[in-house]
Amino acid sequence: MIDLVWLIPLFPFIGFLINGLGRNFLPKVVIGSIASLAVLASFGVSLGIFFEFNATEPVIINLFDWIKVGGIDIPFSFQIDQLSILMLLIITGIGSLIHIYSVGYMSHDAGFGKFFAYLNLFVFFMLLLVLGSNYVIMFIGWEGVGLCSYLLIGFWYTNANYADAAKKAFIMNRIGDLGFLLGVFLIISTFGSVSFAEIFPKAAGMISGDATLTLITILLFIGAIGKSAQLPLFTWLPDAMAGPTPVSALIHAATMVTAGIYMIARSNILFTLSPVTMSIIAVIGLATAIIAAIIALTQTDIKKVLAYSTVSQLGYMFLGLGVGAYTGAFFHVLTHAFFKALLFLGAGSVIHAMSDEQDMRKMGGLKSKLPITFFTMLMGTLAISGLPPFAGFFSKDEILAHVYEHNKLLWIIGLLGALLTAFYMFRMMFLTFWGSFRGTEEQKHHLHESPISMTLPLIILAVLSVVGGFIGVPEVLGGGHWLSHYLAPVFESSTSKMGELALDHTTEYMLMGISVGGVVLAILYAYIKYIKNNHVPVLDSEPRSALAKISYSKFYFDEFYNAIIQKPLDALSGFFYKVIDKSGIDALVNGLGKGSIEASKTLRLLQTGNVGFYIFAMVIGVIALLLYSFFKF
Amino acid sequence: MDNITSTIQVVPLNHYILLSAIIFSIGVIGVLIRRNAIIIFMCVELMLNAVNLLLVAFSAYSGDASGQVFVFFVMALAAAEVAVGLAIIVMVYRNTSSIDINVLNRLKW
């Protein structure tokens, strides 16, 4: 089965080719089934590999020699180990659920075939990213998912705002990609190779705090900042909600944005040996987590709330990576993929029922109209809030426990972020599903539960959100932490350098107690505010308090970037256009043209048409030549 | 062959040079000041033959036959040139009823 790993990316690619070429004449049923079956087939193969694989060393499948130049040898090969297998399961498993969901969600869209072609292409590149056995193949996948993200955000490209959001995502990702690429170059010049299997053993022998390693890891982390939407490059992710909702669920919540975390977890030994980078990652992750959570408090667009929540959760994952909790961070990737995909798909179902209305101020009371959506989303919300025994509790708690051991101040801020998460998620739930309906009569008339192809993925994901955490129940709660044992070979060299988590059980119980108690209080506060007092966020035109205004305006990040980057850049471009281009280069080229026209106006008069004159000129010329050669020699 | 070269060498070399210079100048001046196309043509022939004369004289004096071979080439070329040139002049006459080159002044700026 492991030898068949090349089939995994091949299926979605074939799906992409068929759907891409046949998008205009294949019937929708065929397109939807091909796309979903392609990903399901990959899921099947991944599952087979998951059950068969039991080696402690990564297995490298060599497909063909790719680049062989001088001392550099880059084979096109795939690496199978515990980390890539779990990523394969997430991508193909959640990917196929979202494909099935999209069949229902996109059924009325004119670009049905195009949508599934892009979606398959995305899955192909994402699989390439996690399967690659070296940084170059990873980079192909890295760029490919960026491209698909751009194409899918701008899927409804006739809307100028959506097209701009797509460009914004693409450009911000480019900044990060440059860092990643430079990091790879530095790796090549330092280690003389790009293969994981060659780099990591060499790196493990280096001393901690090595300057080159620090530089490499910082550059790689810049790549992760762009792809995983961290400060200061996170503003593209909320705008990316312009894309269709299944895209937000698959690309901008479950898979692509976690590529940065996957990359760092994959290169864990490099990062473990660079304490400076680790501190930077922890601080940036925490700052992102808290700032995004604050912004999410006042958003009124249901998808924006989820988008900022994603940014915030990604921040937690980076915080976990930064304190060396690789397993915890990856655990959170896994559980977050379940409940955030669920929440996005649920939001999609709500939007579908509300006739494309996304403003929570116009919703309310949908509980009875959309029972399945409501119940599954409630599971997702409980999971993300971190209440036991839902999935989010275990992963978030593991990260916070590591943070507590690392630094108490970071822990307090992190805990605060967790409370904010619980508050804004329940605010979203209460505003959407409780209370009375606030939309128009027509919308009310149209309210309906979504078709089975949309509710089935919701139910499956809800089950996963509830039980997904049990793969990582910590020892203190009587679990065996299967995930940590499963992933141990991947992080072996790092854990041997850092040591295990050494908290006694009383402290762990205390940490869990504090966070669960805090979360319950936050939910109660949301309940009192939004259900007891029937509070509804004010309209855009009405005044807000200063703090709410800052949060609602997203800390003015976009305005800030406009002022310090876009305006000067515009001015510089204007200068180059008007001064250098118009009056410099254009003037020179036009001057040459005008000069030759003016010169020929006079010179052409020499051509009189008088043959005698021509002969005379010729004789004069011959004489001149004779004189010249005579005097020269 | 000896006979011819010795005959040529009866006249001093300077005289040949002077003669061909005079003929060449007559040719140049004729080309410059005459307007009749046929006369101009003849003047061109004069110039060519002035050069031929010089080539033959030098060839005889330096005992090298290649100069005379060269003359044959020049004469062959001149004959070909005359064929084309006269054809042009005939066509010019048919079209303009004149062989005055100043009539042919329409191709200008």
C-alpha cells in the first residue's frame, strides 16, 4: 500500500483535469461525483497507509530524479511518516466531506465545474506539500495552494471587492513566500541538500543558538506567517471570506492555513536549536491569538467572526510551537480542522438558508428552523470554547499547560484569549440561533434546512468534534495520549533536547479548572448579554464606544498598512511614472524619433532627381576618398 | 608575346600614364557636363578604357600577365554593361521621346 502513495495526489489531479476540461459540457452530477470520488479515493489510500505504516523511521518513496545540478541532487520523492500520514488523513478526509457539501452548496452556481476543478487542484497541491520529502517539493505545493486560494477567493470575480480580496491574499502570501524561499536557499548553502532526511541529522549535531540556524528558522517562519495568517500579515485571511463558504472551510480553516504549522513541525529540530526564533514564534503567536480574538468580539458578519477565530486559533498553534509543544500544536491543528470546518460549513448552511445574508444582526431564532445545523454548530462551538470532553479542550489545554511551564505571563494572556474565544463564539451562536428573527419577511419565508448532501458532512464533523479529542487524552485524566506516542518518532530529536513536560498533577488539575471555570463564566456573560438582555449589535451608522470602535475597525490594520505601505508606494510609483518614465525614458525615445524626422526634412532635399547632380556628387565623393587615403598614408 | 611587350616598351611609361590620365579626365568631365545619355555612356567607356590602357602598360613593363587578364575581364564586363545600359536608354527614349537626362528628374524627395 505504501508503494501506492503516488496515487494519493494523482486522483485529485485527474479529477482536476477531467473537470477542468469538461467544465462546460459535463452535467453537474458527473462533475460533483468525479471531484468527490477523486478525493474519497485518496482518502481510502491514505487510510490504507495509516493502518499499514508502523515504522519508526520515515519511508522515502523515490519517484524519479528531478534536478541534478553540480553538487545539488533533488529527487522527486515522497516522505511517509506519522506527521505526513495524519496530514493526509485531515486533507483527504475533511476534503472529501467538504467536496460532498459543496455539491449541495454550489448547486445553483453557474461556475460549478470550474469550482470543483479548482478544489481538486487545491487538494492535489496540498497533498504535494505534505508528501514532499524535501523543501523544494514542499515549496511547489506551498505556491500551488497559494494559487488555488487566489483563484477560489476570487471565484466570483465579477465583484470587484472579491477580486481585490483575492489579490490581497496573493500579494501578502508572496511576502511570506519570499522568506520561505530565502530560507530554502540558505538551507542549500548551509547543508548542501534540501532533503529532510539529510538535513535534520546534520542539524541535530549543531549547537543550540547557531546563528545560521537562527536565520534559517526566522526566514522559514516568515513564510509561515504569510501562509498561516499571523501578525503582521494576517489581514488577508478575513478578506478571504469573499470566496464561497466551502472554500473558507477547506482552505482557510482546515488545511492550507495550517501549512505553516506543518512546515515548522516538520522542521522541528531546526527550530528547537534556535531559542531566539522560538521566543519570536511564541510572542507573535500569542499576540495574533489575542488581537484576533479581540477583533472577533464585535464583528457582525458571521463568516468574519469565524475568520478571526481561525486567525486566533492559528495563533494558539504557533504559541504551542514556540514553547516547544509540537505535539500539542499539531493536536490543535487536528481538532481545529474538525470543529472549524464544521463551523464554517454550518455558517454556510445558515447563509444558504438566509438567501445569502451574512449579517448576524438580521438573523436570530434560527434554532427551530435549522435544527441539524443548529445542533452540529453547537457541538463545534463547545469544542472550540474548550469545554470538556469536546475536542478543543484537550488540544488547547495541552498547549496552555506547556505555556504555563514555559512562562506564566504568556499563560495568563493565553488564558484570556481562550475566554474571549468562548465569549465571541457563544455571542455568534446566541445572535444567530436564539431570540427572534430579525430579517425580512421574504427571507423568513425561504428559511429551510439544507439538503442531505450538506447536513451529512455537518453531522460527521460534529461527531469528530465531540470525540476527536480522545486521541490525545493526557495522562493526568487517565488517558494514554495516543497521539503523542504516535508522533513521538517525528519529534524524537527535539524532545531529547528539550525534555518532557514536567508539571505535577495538582498543577495540571488547577490549570484545567481555571480554564474551564473561566470559559463557563465567559459563556454565562454572553448568555446574560445576548439572551437575557436581548442585546443586538448596533448598526454601522450608530456611535460605538471607543474600545468597541477599535475592535470593530480591526485595530485599523488595513488603514495602517494603507498609510505606511500603500500610500508611499503609490507616491513612488507616481514619481517613477511621471518623472522617470514620462519625462525621462519617453522623452529620450521620442526625442530620437523627432530628431531624425527633423534631420531628414533637410537632408532629403539633397535628393533632387537631377542625374547630373548625382554624378557630380559621386565624383566629389570619389575625389574625397582619394584625398583621404592619399593624406592618411 | 615578347614582340608585343617590346613594342609597348618603345614608348616610355610616363607617356602612358599621362595619356590615360588625360583620357580619364575627359571621360569624367564629359559625364559631368553633358546631358545626352549616350554621350555620358561613351564617356564612361572612355574612363574604363583609360584604366585598361594603364593596366596593359604596367603589365608589359613589369612582365606580369595578370594585368592583361584583368583587362579582358573589364572589357567583358563593359560589354555586358553596355547591353543593359543601351536597353535602358532605348526604353527611356520610347517613354519620353528624349534622351536628355535632365528629363529624368521625377524620382526625388
